[in-house]
Amino acid sequence: MKTLSIAEARRDFCSLASNVIDTGEAIVISRYGRPSLVLMKYAPEEVARMAKTAARPPRCEDTPLFGMWADRNDMEDPRAWIEKHREARRKRLFQ
């Protein structure tokens, strides 16, 4: 894969895009010397695969407790603990 800086990519974007479309070879674009993005030919199956493996925010049940909450037995399931306390508040507010 070819690597270019953002300045080089900006200057020659039209020819780079044409080259990627014609050859199918991806180009890595770096910012401050670190790879930042990839210019590649559109392929629906590849986009779908990348979307499935993309980083997503952690879910509550996947995040371990830490600090002062780490050794609390009543918070083994954080989601259930939060829902229990929210339900009590909802009952108070909406009676």
C-alpha cells in the first residue's frame, strides 16, 4: 500500500482517486507522520464487514466496575442495579 501525507493527497486528490478506482489499490494517508485514513475503492461487502468490526462504545454490562465500586457485592450486575434504583425513583415521581 502506498502512503502519502495529507498535503500530498490534497494536492493530487483527483489523480489519486482515479488511480484507486482503476487499480483497486488502497492508499494510506498520514497526518503528522501517523496513518490517519485510507482511500480505497468502494465495495459494499467490505464496508459491511468493516461496520461490523468497527469500535463501538462499551456497553454497561461489558464494563467492569473499578475504584471504590469494584468490591461491592450488590453491584455485580451494574445494569440491574441502575434499573432497580431508577424504578424506585420512577415510582416516587409518577405516583
